[in-house]
Amino acid sequence: AQRVTQPEKLLSVFKGAPVELKCNYSYSGSPELFWYVQYSRQRLQLLLRHISRESIKGFTADLNKGETSFHLKKPFAQEEDSAMYYCALMGTSYGKLTFGQGTILTVHP
Amino acid sequence: NAGVMQNPRHLVRRRGQEARLRCSPMKGHSHVYWYRQLPEEGLKFMVYLQKENIIDESGMPKERFSAEFPKEGPSILRIQQVVRGDSAAYFCASSHNRGENEETQYFGPGTRLLVL
């Protein structure tokens, strides 16, 4: 069975502070990991995926197979980063994304 | 491209009625996925469809729920004899090819179903 855990339901930081949203997964094979974001009044959209190894809006995420983690990081948070963030996993069942419960990030001015 | 469209955005039903949720994928997309989000929970996969085919329905409840994606028209998620526990947000996503790792799933705005 595959599972994604986001231990923090709420996360608050001040503008300019570093932010890390935690994601741990459970999967026996080699998964593909994603971060999705939902800004206020907008639909869910892909933020980044680990296979592309890119930085989007200053966010990065590294897949750590030893710790089975895929934490999302940004060195300097901005107010516009305030949103709901979901970590998701895709295993060998193509198309089937398994989501974590989400973390609401609030960046205070 | 208007993106993935879902209607209705909000749906209220009484216990025992039927709910029909529609999803129009993005133009050119032939793969559709349905997810359900219960209150205070993450999105949970329900079903993956291609045109006229169900590819993976491992997340669908065994009874009362069905999904289709006909050759013409939107994908339909149908819930018969709704119960209060069916109250949730139902999200549809689409992709151009099958949901392989490099293929992004684009999400619709969701339909919020409330069962009274």
C-alpha cells in the first residue's frame, strides 16, 4: 500500500523566513513524487515534481529515499506563497495519485 | 483553453436521490481521473478512465458509484441513493496521455456535493 503523510496541518512563518513543508511517504517501489498547490479561490495545480529537479517560484524538493521524504523548501517565504500544499505520490499504477492531507501555509507580513 | 470544466460547482441532494457530476477534460485530453476529498482529508483517487474505457477503478466504492467517459460528451460520475457520508468535494483531472510520470494531471475546480 502507498501512503503520504504531511505531519503539519498548519504552518505559519513570517515573510523572508525560510519555510519547509514536510512530506513522508510509504511505498515499496520507486515512486514519483509531486507537490501540488492550491491558492485561494483557484484550482489545484502542479508546483513541481522530483524527476524534473527544477525550482519553481523559488521552491525546491529533494527526494530522500533513505528517509522516505520529499520535503518542500524555500529559503525566503513571500506572502503570495500562502496556500494549501499537497504532497502526492504515483506508484506503478499509472494515473493514480495518492495525496497527503495537505498543509496550509500562511506567510505573515 | 478553458481548462478542465466541472459542473455543477455545487450540488445539494436529499438522502436517496441521485447525483450526477460532470467533467469536461481539457481540449485534446483523452484521460480523466476522479478524486474525492472528504472534510479535513486529502484527495483520494476514485477512478481513471479513457474514452469508453475504465482503466482503474480501484478507489471506487463497490456500490452506488459508477463512472463513464463516453466517446462524445463529458465524463460522468454518478452516485445513486446518496447518503450523508457522500458529502464531499469531487475533483476531476485530465491528461493528454495516460498518467505516466511525465504527464501532468490538470485539475478542475471541483463539485461540492452536500447531502441533506
